Amino acid sequence: QDTINQIAAGEVIDRPCSVVKELMENAIDAGATAVTVEIKDGGISFIRITDNGCGIEKEQIPTAFLRHSTSKIRSVEDLLTVSSLGFRGEALSSIASVSQVELITKTAEALTGSRYQIHGGKEISLEEIGAPDGTTFLVRNLFYNTPARKKFLKTAQTEGAYISSLIERMALSRPDVSIRFIQNNQSRIHTSGNHNLKDLIYMIYGREIAGNLLPVEAVKETVKISGYLGKPLISRGNRTYENYFINGRYIKSNLINKAIEDGYHSYMMQHKYPFVVLQLEIEPEFLDVNVHPSKMELRFRNQEEIYDSVYRAVHDTLAGKELIRKVS
Ligand code: ADP
Ligand code: MG
């Protein structure tokens, strides 16, 4: 059982960043309006995630760490229509099988909180403890019991950078949640939970990177696009600053990256990768989700319309600005 869980863990959890992603999604699923992420050593030795969500009842705690146990929806088709981010019930069991986890949690109804420890998939303790409403996960020494996997980790600095950009994207995708990121005791990101997208972009990237923001707006039959394109128009070297969210989720799609780049390139011949933040709303019936434990692959039934709309939205934003400049 240990081995099976460790192998399964490899598919869900391959680096500290995936721990942070799963635990942040759980926090948001739990209705948290504030989430704090603290890491040390690139998250390899220390990750602490605190939320003010619904908490877990004491009796439910050991169950939550079982493989395939979820209190959420199970249907893959519903994935993009329901509000819940997680649904596989694999994250906690996977994380616990390859690290040392301490959980402190309290529901609003309970009189006291609970503290649970599980190391390498083995329960250490479950006791009552005073705690505020919400949940704190402390994950120490990732892969301490799977040295082969630990060897594949990059430097603490690189692992930390992955986490940092994950949190940036999470913060951008949820302007309504206050997200705080503390790295090696230094506060890196702190959003208030009631920013508009533009403020949020400036808060996260700063004017230096985002520049002036040109609003992007397009409404097509099956897709709605809104967001911002950064100016000055300079190529970014890679896709780091191509941010987009589909129905509020960060999901990668080559089609969308390509549409963004082609739209940009069509206007700015010498440039390739823009700074852009787009929110796409697509009717769920046009989405096909292919789920592998470690990643989600998205396919569109209306591929052409999606490509075209994104391409047009980017192109027209640039063209519109250029016209105004020429006229004035
Ligand atoms: P999933 O998110 O797919 O349901 P997980 O393994 O990530 O599976 O979590 C298992 C269960 O633990 C969740 O279904 C939820 O009931 C509970 N849980 C996990 N994290 C939290 C949290 N931060 N607050 C409240 N409940 C949580
Ligand atoms: Mg989950």
C-alpha cells in the first residue's frame, strides 16, 4: 500500500509547486476568502498553507487522507461547470505518502480544533487542540522517503520560482480571494481580495513589467474574452507572461497560446511573446476535458472560433490603439 501510494503520488505530486497548487485549490474549494502560503528552501523542506475556509471535522480527517476520498464531485464532465477545483481525491493521500504532514483545522461549529500528523503515509497522532476556524497544512521534507525522486528536484531557488509564478497566476485568476505569499520570511505577494483585474496586474507584476495596459474585449457566439495587453510591445523571450484563464481556471492550451502569439505577431512583426492577461468564458458544452492525474488537457469543440476570437481580440486591440495614435 505504501508503495502504491508513493507511485500514485509521483503522478500528482512531482515537485513542491504541485503541493502548493493542490493545497491552494483545496483552500479555495473550502470557501476561503484568505489564503496564506509560506515556503522555505523552495518549498522542499517547508510549506505552510493557512486558510479561513470551512475546516475539516475531526472524524473526517483520517478519511480525507485516504486515496480516492473526496467530499467533492466525482464526474469529470462536470469539472468545468462546478465551482470545485479538486475532484480526484488524491492530493492529500499523495502528499502525505511522500512528506511529513501536520494539519490543524477547525470548523465553525466545533468547539475545539484538531491536530493531525501523518508521516510517509503513517498516522502519527490525532488530538484536540485550540485553533482558529479554518485549516493549516504544514508539509515538511518533501520526498524524504523517496530519495530517487528528490534527486529530480531543481535548486531551492528554481523550485521557489515555480511556486512564485503559480501563486501569481492563482492570485490573478481569483481577484476575490486575498492571497499572501511569504518566501523565506519575506512577504512577496499580498492581494486584498477586492481588486479589479487591472489593479491586480499592477500589484503582481508592477508597471515595469506590465507597462500600460490596453483593455482587450471581445464577445463572440461561444466565447467571451476580456483582459489586458501590456504596452510597450516588447517580446518576452518565452510564454511566461501569456496568462489566460478559462472559466476562472488556469489551464494550459497550446491553441490559445498560438492564437495570442499569432495575433500579436500579425501586428508586431518583429515580436513574438506579449504580456497579456485574458479571461475567457466558454460555454462548458464546447469543452472536452481529458484528465490525467498530473495534468489536464483541454480540447475545444469550437476550435476555430476560439482561435479566431483570441487572435482577433489581440490583433484588434493593437490595431485600435495604432489607429488612435495615427489620428491624433
Ligand atoms: P479532493 O480535493 O479531490 O476532494 P483532496 O485529497 O485534495 O481531494 O482532499 C480530500 C478532502 O479533504 C477534500 O474533499 C475535502 O473534503 C478535505 N479538505 C482538504 N483540504 C481542505 C481544506 N483546506 N479545507 C477544508 N477541507 C479540506
Ligand atoms: Mg484537492
